[in-house]
Amino acid sequence: QEMVSEDVGYLIGGALEFYLEQGMLLADVHTGNIGMIQPADYTKPMWAITDPGHMVPTDVRWLDLTLEML
């Protein structure tokens, strides 16, 4: 709800929906932890969840998952 009025809110919402459909709830995403990044192998910046906080598994296959720090 906080990000609905943000220009990129629908993009972040789409990412959150994707992960939720995969069995992962990213529980601490807000405007303070999204931003523009530009990986070395990309030609232009893109929006990203820069600090997803805690992932809450909603599917047992992710119970032991750890995410790599970038």
C-alpha cells in the first residue's frame, strides 16, 4: 500500500507477487529498500529490491534457503 503511489510501485509489486507465487514472502520491502542498480554487464540502470529483509518461506522447499549477498 505504501508504494502504490510510487512510479515503480507496480514493478516492485510484480516482483513481490512473482516470489510469493514461488513460495517466498519478502517480508520487509518498502520505499527505503528499493532503488536503481546497474550491474556491470547491463547497459542501463534498472529498479531492484536492494534489501529484501527477511524471506518467509510459504513452501517447504525453501526452508533451508539462504540468499547470496550482492
